[in-house]
Amino acid sequence: MIKSIINPTYTLEYMTTKHENKFFDRKSAKVKPSDIAPWIPAFANAEGGVLIIGISDKTMKVEGINEFGEDKINQFINLPKDHCRPMPVYKEEFIDVINCKGEPDRILLLHIEPSIDRIIYMSNDSVWLRIGDRTRELKGEDIKRLEYEKGSRHYEDEINEDAEIEDLDVELIEEYKKRIDAVGVDIAQILRGRGMMKRKNGRDYLTNAAVLLFAKNIAQFYPNCRIRFIRYMGTDIKVGTEMNVVKDKSFEKPILKLIDEAKTFIKDQLREFNALNPNTGKFSVVPEYPEFAWVEGIVNAVAHREYGMEGKYIKVSMFDDRLEIDSPGKLPNIVTVQNIRTTSFSRNPRIARVMTDFEYVRELNEGVKRIYSDMAEYFLDAPIYTEPEKQGVKLILKNNIVMRSARQKESVHHEIGDDIWKQLDSDEKKILTFIAARKEAKAEDLAILIDKTKRTVNNKLTKLLEKDLIIINGNKYDTTHTYSIK
């Protein structure tokens, strides 16, 4: 089989039959070498790729390169050296083939490595990027965004020309001074020393980091510095008449207040389960998720998100079986979903440093490691990290609701005793288990649970009340009353 030695995926059959994609493109050797030079930095600025020369991109026939002479072949080989700055890492490879005329020939493969921490420019300063099966020139804000992704430019270090020191929260500033042993030191001196105030045209300006961390009114400057919490009933998102959103709350605060406010609210939304400890024979309360895991997930999102993406914010979605934390911006620099447990890199190092001073951020990737270990200690699935469409990072924490529901049922059974449990029908057992898991429930929620009419549910509840198994919270004639386990 004819194939690449460097990357065996590229067999001759693959190169002549597959549609071009984000990782490879083919070009006829008839083209002028400089005309395809942008493909080199485009691959380097994306995730790397292979430029195949000698196969027509129009007919996909093997035309070969030999007839064009060594001078032109060398021009193809030297494209990265002659047309890029800095020169990307690459390898050239010749593969012997039989061309479409039936003659012995060669094709040339240029294997371009991805540039991790800097942009590769064309010699004329233009910037190109491979997007899908297209090679596209970037302009203006798109170049700036790519610089953020590569870490060669930090949004947090850019100046904010609209904010003044008077716009910062005095209490937060004073607390910061205490934490870094700088009480009595002028705040401007501290901010300059920490790289959060810069001089331009003879005037001092706050940086984005300073405002994001300390602003009194963050929405005035960065309306996307927020966390949105959405709770859904069920395990998926429904729309229209079946919309299943039961809670939707947004938090807009400077970073140093944002986490605590969101944490307090979300903690009240998460459930607790009563579980029987087989060693002690006693019931204990088990949280739906280990607190460290979900709080650290939010902290990491706040510390490492891409703040330069307009209209994007952190979203925490709660489903019956999982918690999802979505953060704007793909994983920074060398971090991948495969190495996230062992590799750390901060997109916003100044913000992360201040968050470390406030004891939010943990050093040396300790936080992510502990998310994994805490989930394991709770006998829950390992956390799942993904990068949806390379536009953000999603952390999924599963709560093993199926197993916990079974345990909850066992707990209720044990609590009320075997004799009474046997007197209940399957719907009544479901109702008791549901109420025990959620501490309280409304009749309409229970009707959905057992898929019966509200009248039927009320009859079931009356029976449970008569057996002294549940109590009513509030006036029974008030439609908002709930039921709890007695």
C-alpha cells in the first residue's frame, strides 16, 4: 500500500478520494508556489495539517511533480522558510507514485506542525487560518482573538480607557491590600507593580484585569462578566409548550464577588440524598455532587475563560442527572482535554494571581486533580471535559441519579419499616421516594412523576397523610403548599 511514513493515515487512496478538511489540502504542482504559500501559516495557526502537492484539487488525479523540475520542487519545499515568519516546524516527504499518465512519479507532502504559543505570519504580515476545508485570511478583531488563543496577547493586559480608579470597589481594594501585606500603600502603586495599570501618552490607565477584578459596577464595563444558572426539569432541554426551565438566575459582579454569590445560590439548588451507611446502620446526608468539584469547576471557568469574546458568559446548567459548566474560549495554549489533569496554563495570569491571593485558585493544577479524586470518592463517574466547536470548554459532572434513586428508595423503605412499605402501591412508593430526595414537593410535580391526574395524586397523598408518613407545609387550601416526609 502506498502511504505516508510520517502519517500513515495518508494513503494514496485517502489522498485521492477524501474531501479536503481542516487537516489536509491538495494542490496541483502546476500552480505558482507563492500562490499556495498562505496554506502553510493557515495550518500552523490552526491544529497543523498536510499540504499535498502533485494531486489536482479539482480532478483529484495524481499528476505528480517530476515534470516541473527540481527548482520548482525546491520552491515548494522552501515555502515555510521563504514566506513565513517565524518559520513553522515542518517536514517534507516524497512518496513514489504512478501518475495519471501511467509514468513513475512523486508527490510532495509538507507536514506542518501547529504553532502552540505564537502566530505564524506571512512575510507580508498577513495572517491566515485553516477553518474547516477553507484557508481564510484574518483581519482586525479576528487576528486579536487568535493572539489571545495563542497566548501571545492577553486581553487582561489591554488598557481600559473608560475606567478610573474611582470606579473600583474600595472594600475589595482594601481587602486585597491586607492579603498581600500592602496596607497603607497607594493603590495606584500596587496596581502598577502588579501590571494592572499602564501609562500611555503621559496618562495612567487601568487594565482590563484591574476592572474585571475590582469594579464597583462591572456591567458598566463588561456586561459579559457574569454567570448564568439555569435549572431544567428532566435530562434534556425542551422548548415551546414543553419548556422545562424551572430556574433562571444571572449574577453580574466583579470577579472577586462573582464566585461567592453564585456559589451561595447554586448550593441551595443542589439536592441532598439520605443514604444508609452499612457500617453504622445509620442514615447520613450525601450531597448530589462533592462541593469542591462543582465550585472548582466554576472557579476555573472564571479564572481561565476568554473575556475578549463579546456576548459570551459562563453558564451553569443543572439537569436531573448532571451539572454542566460552560466557559467561553477553548482550552488555553498547550492544555487539552486529554492532558488537563497534568498540564496547567493560565490564559489570564494576572487575574489568576489575584484569585490565588484571595485563595480561590490553586496552584500546580491541584484543583483539577482533586475534582477527579473527589468524584471518585463519591463513587461518581469521572468528570468529562469537552470543547464544543472549539469555541468553549464544557465540564460535565454526572450525579448517578439512577443509582441514587435506588438507594433513596431503600432508605425510605428502611425508615418507615417493612410492614408499612408493603401496604403501599408502586405510585405511593415513588411519591415518598421523590419527596424524600427533594425535601419537599408540590402535587403537580408528583402528578408528572407518576403520570396520573392531580385528583389521583391527591388521593394518594391523602392516604399517606392518614398513615402519618408525610406532612403538609402551609395551608392545604393554598395552591402553593408542599409536602414533606414527617
